[in-house]
Amino acid sequence: MIWAIFYHPSIKETGDLPTKITNKLDQLWEIAQESIRENKYLRAEKALLTILRVDEKNATAYNRLGNFICQAKGV
């Protein structure tokens, strides 16, 4: 379970995204992970949603977002 929380795709997995965008995505992943560790779930959710606006096929971000929704609903 810890791997799922702290994993983020490497540059190789992001495919053809330009380097500047990839760097920004890496920063957003750091924000999301730090926010999760600090129990700042709204901030983490916003970072993940921003990642999905740029990379709409990012399965890891969808997975994390789904986990937040399940936790919020007590599933």
C-alpha cells in the first residue's frame, strides 16, 4: 500500500511530454505526496487534479484520486 501512495511515474513513463511540463508534473507529484503525508488532503487532491488536466491518461493520479474519494465516503 505504501508503494501506491509514494509512486509517481518517471520521465520515461510520461512519453512525449515536453521537459518543462514534465518538470512541473514532478513538482506537482512532490506536492501531492507531501500533502498526503501531512494529511492535507484538499491540497493533494488539487495537485492530482492539476496533473490530470495536463496528463489526462495518468492512471496513477486517477488511482490516488479514487483512494481519496473512497476514504472520504468511508468505503
